Amino acid sequence: MGIKLVLLVIFFAIMVGVGIYSRRHVTSVDGFVLGGRSVGPWLTAFAYGTSYFSAVVFVGYAGQFGWKYGIASTWIGIGNAVLGSLLAWVVLGRRTKVMTQHLGSRTMPDFFGQRYDSKALKITASVIVFVFLIPYTASVYNGLSRLFEMAFNIPYTWCVIVMAAFTALYVILGGYMATAINDFIQGIIMLIGIVAVIAAVLSGQGGFMNAVSEMAQIPSDVAVTQGQPGAFTSFFGPDPLNLLGVVILTSLGTWGLPQMIGKFYAIKDEKSINTGTVISTLFAIVVSGGCYFLGGFARLFDSSQIYDETGAVVYDSIIPYMLSALPDILIGIVVVLVLSASMSTLSSLVLTSSSTLTLDLLKDNIMKKMTEKKQIITMQALIVFFIIVSVIIALDPPTFIAQLMGISWGALAGAFLAPFLYGLYWKGVTRAGVWAGFIAGVGLTVSNMFIGFINSPINAGAAAMIAGLIVVPVVSLITPKLKKQKVDEIFTCYDEKVTITKKRSLQE
């Protein structure tokens, strides 16, 4: 217990110290929200990766999908690295930085308002962000607290409150820069921790080959695979179609999440794009691939402790139970690992939500005259408010971690992915097309919560994203276009001439 507590005290002291150090950047709105748009490649890449992966992945998703799909759940981690990180940076990174800086937008709703010349779109988008980031935040607390209970026997309530208080403290003190620096430190912890944990867990099962051999003997669900032997060690697992739905939601979803896209707003220069692409992809391979690979061996730890009174599997208990037999020093590392993953995600969520609500809803609409200082104070107050609301929900969570996150990602990415992506590349997107995308994404996700026409919130989220990608261009083709002169002016940002070295280009 002493080792675990020492690790925690050091961790929290560093987080608060970084917040105090970063206070000098909190002199303007751009500094508080985007770090002055001058964040280097390593900080940006780690900020992207650590915001992507939290206790939701390590505890909720790895346990649930590892149990369902076996070792094939590793495909989710590979999808996260290739589609959610590599392609996201290649397709969105540079264009997002260039166009948002040209428009002067600081948030995703602000982008919609400027790009499509619509205050109503901006306000609606900010409301969607605020409402649907809350269940995601609650799911982050939930996953972390289960590990704390296993490691320290600390009540769930105290876990949630302490984590929320420390996150609020360093985000309020240092804004985006404190978040980015802490994300870097937390990312290093995550990389080292996940490798150590996988090695220890597999070693406890007699090594990798023995663990795979034992997994191959486990019978699969007859209804899914007709009792096919070795389904949990097969290439695509016992249920490839639902596995694909998880890959789409968790990978393509990042393309439409405001807390992820916001990282591209703050990029410093071209080198940051290139370096950041490589670093964030490698980070995703190790952290996400490692989490799902570890979860793939969940059925080797089948025990009465992961079932409830009705005999149903409590998915959120699987990973904590897998780790409960590890040595104290490793459990301490795991707790700090998941705490790092969760606090980095949480800080990104609360900063995104508070800045969106202040800059896109309150400023110029409800509060007509807001100085820079007043905007910063309002954002800091809203960080506290947002954390309190999410804590209240987290103390009585309505469903499993994965389902909470599925609802949040489904609504946000379903509504925003298509209008944002097409808006960066295609002049023909119309306001009606964007409205149709918002309605399709939120409408499909929310209606499925009540009617349940798609069994899994995960698959519903994936369907919402795909629906948006179809609906937005179709509606845009048949509805009135935006003013050509206005759209052409926006797209001139891509044609601006820049001088580069021959190391980058051989053209004369």
C-alpha cells in the first residue's frame, strides 16, 4: 500500500506543478484554449493520443470486447492506430490548421458558424457538444474508480471526487498548455505501463504461446459460430460483423470529436504535422493495440468475481480482476497508468466543453460584451460546473462504460464528422446539408436509446457516422448553395504561397 500511495502522491504533485508552471500562457483566450497555436509535435501528438485513450478503453472496452471477440479484439487497436490516428492526421491535420486559422475559429462549433456563415449552426453545435460530452466524462470516472477499489479499497465516491478535483485544478491554472504538457508525461507513463502489464499477465499464464493454446481450447458461443473450436484465437474472432462496428466507431469516430480535432487547431508548423503523425500512430499501436491484446485473453480469467447475481458478465470487472493478482509495484503502475489515461482525457473534455459553451453560446448571444479576461474566467467557472455535473452522473452511472461512451461518440461524431470533413475539402456543402448531418447523427443515436432498433449503442454510433457521410452530400446537391464569393474566399487559404527547403520539395 505504501508503494502505491507514494506513486500517487508523486503523480498528483507533478500534475499540479505543471498547472502552476503553465499559468504564464493563460493571458489570452487563444493561450487558454489553444496554447497560443504554438504547440510542438511531441506535445500535440501525445495530447491527441492521451485524449483518445482513457479508462474507457483500458477497463471498459478492452474487457468487454476482449471477452466477446478474443484475441481478434486486437484489430480494434490496429484500426485505432491506422484509421483513428494515421489517416486522421493525414486527411484532417494540415487542412484543419490552415482553414481554422484563416477563419479565426477556436472551436468546432465556431468552425461551423464561420465556414457555413450561420450563427444558428454554431449555437446548435455548441449545445450538442455540451450535452453529449457529459456521458463520455461519466464513463471515464467509472472505469478509473473500479481499479482504485481493487487496488486501495477506497470507496467509489472518493475516487471520483479526488480525480475530478485535481483535474479541475491543473486545467483551470494552466489551460491547454498545462493539459498538453501533462498529456506528454501521462503518455510516457501509459507506454511503459501497458508493456509491463502485458508482460506480467502473460507470464502468469505460462507465456504467450501457452496462453494462446489455452484460449484455443475455450468453446465459443454456439449461436454465433456453431461451436467452432478455437474461435477466440481465430483471425477475425467469433463475430466479425460486430467487431467491424466497434472498429468503425472507435476509429472513424475521432474524425468528428471536438476534443480530438481541437488538437489540430493548436499545431505549430509543418514539422509538427509530420512528426506528430508518426508519433501519434506509434502511440496508438502500443497503447490501444496493447489494451485490446491484453483484453483478448480475458476468458482465461473466468471467475465468479466477474459475474453478478443473475449470472451475467460484468464487463467492467474483467480487467481489474485480471490485474488483481499482480505484484504491488505493478498494480501501482497500473493505477497510475489508468489515472494518467483518464485525467488526460477528462482534462481535454472539460476544456473543450467549457470553451465551446463560452465562446460559441454565451459570448455575443447571452453576454454581449465579454473582455478576454471575462471569457477566461467564464471558461474556468464552467470547467468547475461541467466537472460537478459529470461527477453527479458518474456516482450513479446508468449503464456499462462501453455503452455510455458509444452514446456520446455516436451522437458527436455522427453529427459532426461529415460536415467537418466535407467542409475542409468541398465547396459544395450547404447549410441544409449540415443541418441534415446534425439531425441524422443525433437523431439516430437518441432514437436508438429509446426504441432500440439497433441492438448495440456501438453499432448505432457507427451507423450514425456512415449515415452522415451519405446524407450531407446528397442534401447539399439538391439545396441552395452558399454565396460563391464567400466560399471562394475561405478556400483561398489553401492557395497561399509558402517557401520551403529542397529537403521537403525538389520543385524549382
